[in-house]
Amino acid sequence: MASPKIKLFPLPILLFAGCFLMNVKQTNAQVKLRKAVVYTTSKDQNQKLEISDTLSFVKQAQPLETEICIFLDSSKKFQEMIGIGAALTDASAETFAKVSKEAQEELVRAFYNPTSGIGYTLMRTNMNSCDFSSGSYTYVPEGDSALKNFSIAHDLQYRVPLIKLAFSMSQNNMKLYVSPWSPPAFMKDNNNMLQGGKLLPQYRQSWANYFVKYIQSYEKAGIPVWGLSIQNEPMAKQRWESCIFTAEEERDFLKYYLGPTLAKSKLGNKKIIVWDHNRDLIFQRANVILSDPEAAKYAWGVGYHWYETWTGGAQLHENLDLVQECYPNKKLLFTEGCKESFNPEKYSSWAIGEYYAEAMIKDFNQGVCGWTDWNVFLDETGGPNHVGNFCFAPVHVNTQTSKITYTNAFYYIGHFSKFIRPGNKRIACSGSRSTLLASAFIQDNGKIAVIVMNKGEQQINYTIQIQGQSIAVSCAPHAIQTIVF
């Protein structure tokens, strides 16, 4: 079985040791940049996350106004990154269990190996069932509000083993957070895990205890839990698992139940994410919860999705900036997004990968510290999904033949996850023309990774300029590049 086409090699082989030579006698000494390696994915040239050029820096004079430039300043640092990855759902785990051993090994390596794969370091998973499960389920029998019979036996069959494989392949450089789609039916006013409904007041403490039981069970199974969101899409009544929380209800559940319960259970170090819905209402939700000091002290940050803002160009990235300005001590985390309405004839659609990259560049430039795709991979139907809500994933696997199909989204996301690692920081990056989208990060070893995307129909020649030096780069139409130096 052919592996994904990623022509990558260990960076130390490609880059001269000590990319930065500092004159320690000068506080404003110029950095001498030697080589830049360009990694490219392009539509017409059939490049897939592979080395396309090695360039040398030269002294740069004042650029002309007509030049297309990307200006960097590595001394201006912003948010620290926590990771990039995807959700490992029941659907992904069940698909994985149905395919050949060779396909399983390739999938885990492709997504989680930091050298031969794209090196995911962030993972989300579902607590209780979601639409991307084969059916609805919980971890307690009906009516067991005391949680006496709580068990994650369901997850131990498929999901927990795959999560462990992913952790191991990532060299345990993985953060996992969990999200519920719905409490058990008996805890809700509609007595149904589906179709919205609300958590009944008398079960608020029981539901908070449920989070504790789940985290403890996963950690007992050998999987550390980094964080949790309070409710997936709390303003959406869906035909699948869903539960409605107004901003005030989510604030009070966090303030009086979930936050104190985690703290009392010695789980107060778990990162609690509020909202976990779209960019459109993110400021209102953040404002209600984070303006209350007693609620805010439990909240690590605000999570969001991209749905409802996909079409028409109204992506509302500026809403993220407002949240960041008003609550600079809280984090912003992208928690879910995918291309909906699955159609296998559109596997080759280049627009899907471009949408991912545009969202990631703009989100990171607005201060987002981590990015989580939806299902890491799905089967040939865009599922399994027990309510027929079939969607695209970056990779699809035919469970009958074990054939793996890598869409361009896999490579586009890889241009970020491969080179932006936990602990890296975004640096100042400014483009002189809107024809290119760009963001830049400084790695722990001092190297800089610049991600540049050209969505247009024409080749674009541009320069990257930093501290009086520059390289001349050429970007093909419908291409993305990561430049490392």
C-alpha cells in the first residue's frame, strides 16, 4: 500500500547548523541568515508537502512599493501554540478497526508521526455518543444519577486503543480534551439525547460528577486528559445528540457545579473551554461568562467552530480579535470544523484544502493558540454516522478494500502541524499585498517557519524580508508553502 506523498527529511540534514550568528557585543546585531528550505503543495505541479527549493538570503535594500513582500520581525512575539490536530471520534475508531493492519499502521504514522507524518499534537474526543457514532449511548444505565455503574467499557473496544496508539506515535507529545454532545436522556427536560433539550436543574451536580468519572476512567486506562469543553454547540438543536445552554446557564453551571467539582476532585488543573460553538456568537458568550470573576477563574479559554460562517465569505475572524482584546488572559482555541455534505466525487476539490489554510492563517493571526479539525479520518461514506450527517475528512478509508484516499486538506493542514509545534510562538508577519495570505512562527530552536498561500490563478513572485535581508520566492497558483530558515 502506497504511503502518502510527503517528501520530507529531518531538518538538521537540510539546514546548516546555527542558522543564527549573533554578534553578542551589539544589542541590535543583525542576524546572518544562510539558507531557507521551501516546502510546497501545489495543484498544477502535483507537489504534496515536498521540498521545492533551497534559497540563500541576500542583503535587502528598501523594497519598491510595487513589490510583493512579506515582512517579518522575530523579536515581536505573540501567542504560544499548544498544538494542531483533530478529533478522534467513534467514527474514526470504528473505521480504523475495519481496515487492514497495513492501512492501520499507515494511518497512525501519517497523522501522528512527527518525522514521517504531519505530526498532530492536539486531540479532541466525544464524551457519550455524538452524531459520528454508530448509535446513541452513555456510560451509565438509565436513571443512575448516582453514577454507581459508570463504565467506559464502550470506549475500551475501539476508541481507547486507537487514542493510545496516537499518543505513542506522537512520542506522547499530545494534548487530549473531551467534549459532551448530550447528557444522558434522563437528565434532560426532553428525555432524549437528541433534538436539543436542556439539563434539568436537579441533575446539574450529577452531570458535573459525570465529567469527573469520565476523566478519572480515561486516566486509569492510561490516557491523560488535558482539558474539556462544557458543551458541544450549546445553541444548536440538532437531530443528533445536543443540549442547549444559554450563556447564563453555561456560566452558572461552570461557576457553581463543574468548576468547584473538578477542583474538589483534584482535577482543577484540567483546562476548561467555554462556548465550543461558532464564531458568530463568540463574543456574547465570552462576555457573559468571563465578565463574572467567579466563573472566569475556572475558564481556561474560549473554543469555537467555523460552521454558519462558511459561505459568503463572512468568516467573522474579527470576532476572535475582540474576545482577545477584552480578555487577553484567556486563550482562543479552534475546536471543530469540516466540509459538510459528503460527496466522493469531490475528493479532489482543491477548494477544501484552501479553506482550511485560509481559516488557519487568519485564526492564528487573530491570536488563536491551537487548532482542532473534526474527524481525523472517515470511511468511504463520510461516516459512520447514526443520523446520516455524512461529512468530509482530510483522509477517507474504504473499509471494504482498505484503500486510503488523501485529500489535499491533509497536506494543507500538514503545512502547519508539521512545522508549528507546541511551545512555538507566532511572530510579526505583514504582507504588502492581499494576493498572499501568510503567518509566521518561531520554533524552539530559533528557526522560523513562514506559511504562505496563493489562492489565485497566477504565479506570484514575492520576497520574504527580515532584518535587512531577503529571499526571492515563487509560488505557483493554488499552492501553499512553508518556508523554514
